[in-house]
Amino acid sequence: MVPAPMSSPASAAIIQVVAQTHDLLGEAPLWHPLDGCLYWLDLVGARLHRLAAQSIVETRQIDRPSPLGSIVAGPVAGSLILSALDGLWLYEWASNTLEPLCHPEAPRDGISYNDAKVDRAGRLWIGTSDLAEQEPRGALWCWTPGAPPVLADAGFTVVNGPAFSPDGCTLYLSDSVDRRILAYDLAPDASRLTNRRVFAVMAEDEGYPDGLTVDTDGGVWVAHWDGWRITRFSPQGERSLRVPMPAPRITSLTFGGDGLATLFATSARLELEGPMLQAAPLSGSLFAVDVGFAGVAERPFMPSLPKRAEEDRPFR
């Protein structure tokens, strides 16, 4: 484990192992606002997990090409908008069915969908990445219900995040390979982003910024890939809290539970071998952390796509 910068005081937060699902690439934790269940993915294993009442974990195999990318809450309890290598799908837990929605990256080979979130105005923002993680071919898309997805920004190797300030006026995004978190101004009635700026930069010994979430005070929480930690940034971009974690590859975060007062964190065991895996046998587990902050409820996405809109894509 590498030390964190002195500007980020370590937290004595209580960390619990919620589920040892041995995910190769655990990701996309979501506290569904309509059913009070926690969902998360194993992107490489193409598995969907659900933590329901009495701490019962159920797992479903998803019949779509991996890697999967993300999930956001759908329009009813148990429904999810799920991304896979072949686009976005509406998944219904009760019927275990998938319905195709859209695939804005279809014209381009070697692109995978990654993290997604729904903003305070109900728009779905989803990042894409170069599948080989070598070239800046990734993009950020915005999907407003009733309209086709539109390109919001591009030129990233791996897009992670995104997350939104409590008032919905700022979008945060992890430009992971470049070890930085970006911020944009976001209007409630437009998908256009303005005032792109660097919010925070990671040192090499901090790993890479991965998934993001925010708390009700506007703090931005980031999962560190290869950093053995979670960090909270103030709204001004200053490190305010560091939570050491028992796994090096913390991938994403969400607040859930009673009062949204528990921070859930996913992790990965992908390509961890030998001494590293022996040092972190809990890699691939879901963790719950008491950090003394509460989160903002996620908003469900209400998909409505005009006929043939999925063919209206800027990339050719």
C-alpha cells in the first residue's frame, strides 16, 4: 500500500465486506431509488448482482457481449438501463429480459461503453472508451428522453464517472488514463457542456481516478484504481478525506441504505496475481463504508427513442 498525500487526512471509517462475489471487474454500483435494492456488475464476467432485503445477493448472467459497461435506474422498480459492447438495453429483473434501446457507437470498432449516470434533469450521460485503452477515441454522450443521443465531448482514452453536483449545475468526469478529473458547467435545459476545466489531478502513487459520486455537501468522491483508497474532494477540488481500502483496485462508488448514508464501493481482481492477490484477497468484493456523509438519490431514466433515431450518429 502506498501512502497518500499529507493534504488528505486518513479516515477511521468502518469498512465492511458486503459480498465476496469475486468479480473480475466489479463496477457500476447503483442504489435503485424505486425498489431500495443495490445493483452492481461484473463487467468482464457479464454478471449482474442484486443485494436485496436480508442482505441476500442474487446473481444473473447477462446474455450480451462483454465487457458490460454500466447500469442506471430504469422507469420502474427492478428495471435498469444496461450497457454492453453492443449498445444500451432495457433490462427487467422480474422477467429477466433485455430490450434494445440505442447504440450510438455502432459505426466504430474497438469502442466499449463505460460509466453512466442520470443527471438531475433526467438526461443519461454515458462515457465510452478505446477497448485497447491505447488511443484517445473515447467520448461522452448525452441522451435526453425523446431525442437521439448526442455527442457532448470526445478525445478520451477511458471515460469514467460521471457525477453531478447536488444542484445539477456541474458535471464531473474521470479522464482516467490522464490521471485527472474534469469539471464542466451544465445547464438544466441543454446537453451542451461549457467551461471545461481540470478539477483535480492524481499523482502517480495515487493510481488512476475511476468511478465518482457526490454527497449532499457537494463533496466529490473518487475510487482509485491501483491506489488502495477512496478520496473525497471538496467542491473547490481540495482533498479533504482519504479512506484506505483493503483492495488496490477500487472501481466505483454510490451512496445507499437508510438515508443514503452508506458508501458502497466495488472492486476488481482483474490481472491481480501472486503476491498482489495474496496481499488483497478481498479484491473483487463489494464494500460498505461509513464515511459520515450522505448521498443524493439517483434519478431514474425514462427512455423514449424516436423511430430510427439510433441511426443518427455523428461518427462514420
